[in-house]
Amino acid sequence: MFWLSLLGGIYFIIVGISGKGRAYRSKMGTPLSGKEAKTVKIIYLSVGIVLLIIAVFSGIEIFSGV
């Protein structure tokens, strides 16, 4: 759980900051409008932060031996 959430969180934050990827294109392959792209960016960053928080708590649990 620790490694998956850590890698997933890093991936989502990188994609959210860079603004590249399949989520930034419509089904027809055209780029999203500014408002839609901003919404996708916020979602990617928030999911990445949540996954990093999960990684922190999982890491504490694993490495502390609780």
C-alpha cells in the first residue's frame, strides 16, 4: 500500500503540474478549454496530495512496526 500510494501520488502531481496526458484531451482528441483544463488540474493535484498523505500514514505504520 505504501509503495503504490507513493508512486501514484507522485504520478498524479507530476501530470497535474505538467498539464499533459490523456485527461487533458476530449474524446475527439482536441485540447480541453481553459476552465475544463483547470478543473482537471485541480482534481489531479488533490488526488495526488491525498495519495501522498496515505503513503505517509502507511509508511509510519510499516516502518514503526506497529
